[in-house]
Amino acid sequence: MSRSYHITKREAARRLAMEGDVRGVVKYAEKRNVKKAVKKYRGVYATIHPSDKKPNKLRGSVAH
């Protein structure tokens, strides 16, 4: 998701109240729905495509 697509709940509410612009609310809802879907399927994707990294390895640690 690009930064230009970023709109906060506060910004969407401001646009609706000040300008009567419903596009901000729609963009915020789309962003929220995409984020929920990504979060929901992150575990499924990790199971299908396991990472090569070891999860318990300390990064940048001197105690290797």
C-alpha cells in the first residue's frame, strides 16, 4: 500500500465534516478492509510459504 493511499480515520472525519467529501470515508474504509484481510491471511500465507529465517535466532546478538 503506497503512502499516497494513506488516510486516517481523523482525516476522513474532517473531510466529511468540513467539505462534505464522502470519498475520504470510502478510502479509509477500503484501507481498513485491506489491512484486516492482510492480517487475517498472514498466518495462512506463512504456512504455505515458510520463511527461511529461524524465528528464535537473536538478530545482531554477540552471543551466536
